[in-house]
Amino acid sequence: MLGDIWSSSELTAEQLGITEIKLSFLRENGILKPGIHWKSSPLGQKKPWKPKPLYNVKMCRKIVNKFYFEGNYNIAA
């Protein structure tokens, strides 16, 4: 078994060396793709449902490195 590949936004941001705000920006602007880089986690959450994202650190690292290497981080929000 490969183990659990999904991690919280706090741990993912820490492992990638970016802030949770930057991680959210990448997700909300479609740079990180749902189902590949992140997924919603309804576990332990009560209605109204406001799921928290879980991230695949390995897949996110590829995008984050490319994103910052190419200098695309100045995209206006």
C-alpha cells in the first residue's frame, strides 16, 4: 500500500515552503487541479457542508516549482 497521499493545507504549505494563502490562490485560480492536486474532505464536518481541501504534496510540488520557476506568481488575483 502506498499510504495516505493526501495532506492538510497547513502541512502541504509547510512542506512546499509557501503560505496557505498562496496554496489557496493556486487552487482557486485553477493552477492546482481538483482530483489531481487537491480534493475535498467532508470527513467530520457538519452541515452546512463547507469542505476543507486536502492536497497531494508530491503532485503539488511539481506545479509549485514550475509556477515559481517560470515567474508566474505575479498573476493578478
